[in-house]
Amino acid sequence: MIGADVITGVRPVSSSTSLPSASRGWLKRLRGAAVACCAGGLVSFALAQTTPASGDAPGTMGPPGRSVAEWLVRLQQAARVPSFMGTFVVTSSTGAMSSARIWHVCEGSVQVERVEALSGVPRTILRRNQSVVTFYPQTRIAITDQRESGGGFPNLLVSSRSASVVDHYAAKELGQSRVAGFDADVVMFQPRDDLRYGYRIWSERNTGLVLKTQTLDGNGRVLEQSAFSELQLNTPLQATKLSRMMDRTEGYAVQKPARVATTPAAEGWAMSGEVPGYHSLSCYRHATEKNAAMVQWLFSDGLATVSLFLEPFDPRRHASEGVAAMGATHTLTKRLPDANGAWWVTAVGEVPPAALKALVSRLERKP
């Protein structure tokens, strides 16, 4: 995911680990990317309640139920909505709340977005297809980046992994409801195992645009939620006008993330076996203040995304192994012994801890 850093100030609800400062920064950036654009994972958020409010309850059932594959097509096509603008609100079971103002235009093969954070550190994120610029007006810094290929906000899916979604989720239609004044079809993506969460999705009746999502654990408890509190469709926005805003960097120090595309094999890593449904997406080497050799290996099941951050073990910074939670996001830290020196793994994802443990347990260091 790109470092959009939209969501801030979310505190852990439970923790048995002390994360290294570098890993804490990456965790914030991974979570922050959810509101700005999906770089290959589910747009997910937290709710400070365990069941939907009465106003959220789906109504009577509509047409015959769609299959998982049909729902995937509908949600993917929603990214082609010509234009919309609205206020997007993220609420958390920890009591945290974030919001952003979003402008989105799709003209042919070009998708342009502007996301202005309304809470936390002031920042504006502009995206044109894979190119992203994040402006921080207080520090006068602009960070340019290239996001992962995949659907733009608020498309939920990594399109190349649709087959995995079909194999590992079932779709259950829950009826109709209204969100931000729009009629919506409600669907539940139910996981077939304990390696992923369930997702309740409100899809705008005519366009398929995702109006609201909830992430649910195995007991049906809502862990995270997002929703448009206000939305306008078919607004008079122009892609060229939004694109020009990306070039207005006068007075800003333009920076690029110290990230280089690589492969797990080139970095000496492999998996001893597959974790059902989770496929390797990409791999990067990051330069940090503490370590010039941190590797990020990304996995996805088509809805959820997991990052494994791999770096040489440093006893001064890597004090405790364990698991921490922030709503639906879990973080697992673990020391991996190696004949040539131990390694430290930080696994981060909006997935159950069992998925993180399964991925980390299959990591192998190759000569």
C-alpha cells in the first residue's frame, strides 16, 4: 500500500508487544492507505458497536441472490463511476474516528482522485491512476509514489485474485438499506475458514459504488466500519483539473519513498508452503533511518492484504514478541533464528491473528 497516512491516532485495544519505531510507522501508513486508495486490499474501518443500528438493518430481499463471482464483477465495475464527491467517515471500536473529503473522476482509462483529511495531521492526497502525491502543508513536504496496480478507491478487490475470493468466501444477500440518502443492496462475504474476516458491504443500487463496509470477526462482532456520511454522484468534476493539482509543488520539498522493487528470492526469503488463499503480490526493499535492509513482502486473498516486514534482529529495538490489535488490524512480531544472524519479522494485516501466524510460520531463510 502507498503511504497515504490518512488514518491517524488509532490506539491498540490489546497488546503484548512493543513495536519498533520503524514498524510502527509502516503500520500507520498501511492503515492510512485504506481511505485514500486501495492498493490491493479491502477498504476497512472500525465501528464502536457490536451490531448494526436499527437504521442500518437491511430491508426486504430483492432479486434472486448473486453468486460471489457476480458480486465481484459488480463491485469491480463500481470503480468506473464517472464522478462523485463525498465525506467518508471511519469509526473504531477503540473510540477513534477519522474522516476525509473525497473527489473522484473516471474518464475512460483515467481515474483521478483527491482526498483531503478532515482529522489528524493536515494532508491532501492526489492520485492519477498509479501515480500518487501526498501534500503536507504544515511541513511543506510533498511525497510522490506509485501505488500497487489494482482497483482505485473505493473498489474493494485485487482483481487478479478474484478466484481466491470465490474459493474462500461465500456471498449471502441481506436485503436493501439506505446510506447517505442512496438505496443500497447489502451483501455479506462470509469466510469459509478462520484465516480471514467477514465483510458486510452496502453497494449503491444503480452503480454498485460501495457506500459502507463493516469488518466482522468469527462471532459476528463488527470490528471496523466505514461509510459515506454525505455523497453526490455525477458531479461536474474534471479529471484534467484535478490532475493539474498534482503538479503544484512550488514551495514544497518533493520526496520519494526510499523503496526499490525486488523479489523474495533476491532477498533470501521463501515460503515453505502456501497459506490457503493468500498469494504473493509484490516485494520491496525499504531504506529506513535505523536499517537499510528492511524488506516488505505483500500477500493478499483478493480482499484482505498482509505485509511481512523483514529486517535483521536488533536487541536494542526488538524487545518483545507478541500480537497487538487495532480494530480489525493485527500486528505480530517474532524473532526468527538464523545461522548467519537472527531476523525480526513484523506481520501486519486486517486479518485474524491465525493468518499472520500461518504466514510467518512458513517463512524460510535461503542462502
